[in-house]
Amino acid sequence: MKAIIANKKGIENIEIREIDIPKIRQNEVLIKIKAIGVNPVDWKGVESGEFGSSYILGSDISGIVEGIGNKVTKFKKGDEVIGSLDWNKQGAYAEFVASEERFLTTKPKNLTFIEAAAIPMASLTAWQGIFDKLGLSKNEKIVIQATAGGVGLFALQFAKWAGAFVIAIASEKNTAFLKSLGADMVLDYNKIDFSETLENIDAVFDSVETAEESFKILKKDGKYVGISSLSTPISKKLIAQYDVTATKYLFKSNNKQLKEIVMLIENSDIKIFIDKVFSFSEVKKALKYQKNGHSRGKNIIVPD
Ligand SMILES: NC(=O)c1ccc[n+]([C@@H]2O[C@H](COP(=O)([O-])OP(=O)(O)OC[C@H]3O[C@@H](n4cnc5c(N)ncnc54)[C@H](OP(=O)(O)O)[C@@H]3O)[C@@H](O)[C@H]2O)c1
């Protein structure tokens, strides 16, 4: 099978190689990959070397079950699945992958494989931030940074589904689009300093790294979550000074939550937005486009 391998650090050093189809263990499912979701961590990992020196890139897949280990109970050959694979192993950018069934759930019936590959990491990150960490509830005011991005579009839709008042931060070209998805207010970060404009906000979902500016707009006891620059801790002094709750977190692949998200998608409560679709041979182009940081929704790679 073809697999996309990070060999040495740097996007330019990525190689497409012919390797053996993986063998499955007893608790694993062999999946024929139909589409792969690109996440910022894919290029960040290649540049930093955080996943090692030689590995198959990527986390998010959609595909068809090709074989099952004898301890697999939830899936059978021919099932259509999605999932975010084991973070420590990566392995999604390939024609086949072996994955433990706990990372997988059934693909939404109303989506193509390309659309379905957009779901796992971005939606789980948004879900865990909006519900598990912020506990967002009806009528609360939330500011969502990078709202038009892969994670932001899920965060916006989950927050609206929860009945919150959403202030979206994006560039002007995304204003009408975000309002059409229910954003109550959209601020253009190129023209408006949100930290000077807003006040008395209940919650901030931050994908950009704006902790101190966000604390300024939060009400006393307001809540902040950040998902970028996880190695830079939030200052405890600032948290105490502004009297807020603040945390950064790494999402967790969770097939129970993914199943709940799939139900919302099948119910047409949540929509999927694809920016660009690339082939395997365009992988470097795909990662550079993602790195540029202005995608609207998700980028996808499909086997050639
Ligand atoms: N901790 C975790 O578990 C976790 C999980 C997933 C992602 N992440 C991280 O979260 C971040 C976002 O991920 P993503 O997949 O949503 O990225 P993405 O899709 O690449 O985000 C692109 C969006 O960012 C917006 N943007 C760029 N600069 C901005 C700024 N200064 N202010 C506001 N918006 C800005 C762009 O809007 P315009 O085009 O309008 O400029 C674009 O819509 C990344 O750093 C990623 O590594 C963390």
C-alpha cells in the first residue's frame, strides 16, 4: 500500500512509500481508507518531530472495514467508519490502517467519505471544550476565536445548539458565512481589538492563544479554554488577578462522544464544511495550505 511518511523534520522531507498493509491484532480493525482529515498537528508534528523520526502521518480517517481481529465486537467487514486514531501512533495517511475499535464509530449515513473525514479531531476538540470544560449553557455569552477554522465551525454550531449567544472572531470575508450559521455577532480581528470592545462575557473558546486579552473581557468567575500552544502554560498570577477559571487541554479520541456528534449530523443539527480536497501526491501542498492558517472548515486528502 501507499503510505505518507515523515522521515526527517520538515514538510519538504515527507515521502510517499510503498509498504506492507498492516497486520491486525485481536482487538483491531483493518480499514481501507477513503479519505483523511488534515489537522494543524499534522504539519506541526512533522516540523517539531514530536511523533518521532519515522512514522505515517495523521489521525483522522473515514473508510471501510476490510477485516477484523477475533476480539472485535462492534464492527464487521464492509462497515463504513470514521475515527481519530491513537494519538501516539498516528498512521492515518495511508491506503490501509489497523486501529483499535475504541477509536472508531459508524460514519454518518448522510455524508460522503470526504465530508465524514472532516469530523473526528475537530468536532471532538470543540465538543470537549464547549461541554466538558466550559459547561456552556443556554443564554451564556461565548467568544469563539478562529470561528471559521476546522475546530471553530464545530464550536460555533455546538454553542448555538446549546442555546448560547455567540460572538465569533474571524476576518471580514467570513462575516456573512458565520452569521448564516447563527453567529450573533462577528468581529473582524484585523479591524477590531476584541479585548477593548467586549465585556461581561461568560466563556471564551480560544484556538489562537489570547489568554490575557480574553481574561480582560470575562466576567468574574468567567471560564476560558485554550487549545493552541499547549506547551506554554497559562499564568497562574493572571488567572488569580482576573478571578477567572482557565485551562488548556489536548482533545481525546472518544467514540461515545463521536457517536453523539454523528447523531447530530444525521439529524442535520450540525453541518460539515470542506475547504479543499488534495490527492496523496499533493500532500506537501495540503500541509502548506493548512499551515497558512486561513482555511474555512476542513481540508481533506484522498488516496490517488
Ligand atoms: N488542543 C487540541 O486538542 C487541539 C485540537 C485541534 C486543534 N488544535 C489547535 O487549534 C488551533 C486551531 O485549529 P483548527 O484546525 O481550527 O485550525 P485552522 O482550521 O487552520 O484555523 C483556520 C482559521 O483560523 C482563523 N484565524 C487565523 N488567524 C486568526 C486570528 N489572528 N484571529 C482569529 N482567527 C484567526 C482563520 O480565519 P480567517 O481566514 O478569517 O483569517 C481560519 O478560519 C491550531 O493551533 C491547532 O493546532 C488543538
